[in-house]
Amino acid sequence: MELQVEGRNLDIRKVWQEKIEAEKARLTRHHAGLIHHLRVSIEETASHKSGGYEVRLVAGVPNDTVVVSRKGESVRTILGEAFDTLGLQLKELQRKRRQFSATKGPELEEPEVA
């Protein structure tokens, strides 16, 4: 999985990078081979009502893109929440794909005409 981390209006702190790496490892364990690209952006926001930071995760999966956004005052906390939500969305995506392939079933063969 390709990982891209970017900071907007701030520098990425070492503890944030370590948290991102730990969460990436957890995603890789639980959803091996599903995510091709993961972009994590952390932005310092000016609005005091929405908290001081916004975290956005964009995960590229086959034939789809999953986006999660969280706002808050603690980057480590909202990183954890965002990765938890991403994990749940990926789990649901896999469930829907399994359900679709199970309902589609094997192709029926047409009888030969003599």
C-alpha cells in the first residue's frame, strides 16, 4: 500500500507520523491487498467551532474510493477515530462485494441444441 502524508498549514509531528504508521499496519493486517493507495492530510483550521484540526483519509480501493473526514482539537484522537471509521467502511465494502458475488452465483450453462 502506497502511503502519502501531507500537512496543510502545519508540519507533521513525529508522534502523528508514528500513529499513522501504526494505523496503516492495522489496516494492512485486517484488509490485506484491498487498499492500493492511502492519503492522509492533516489541516490546521481557523474556525474555533469545529476544533483546531481536520484529518482527511482518502483510500483508493479497486473500482472505488473511500473518504473519511474528522475535525477536533487533538490530532491523535481524530486520527484514531478516522482510521476506525475507515476500517468499518472497508469491512462494509467487502461484505457488500461478497454478498454481490454470492447472489450472482455461477453462470448457468445453456443446453446444447442438436
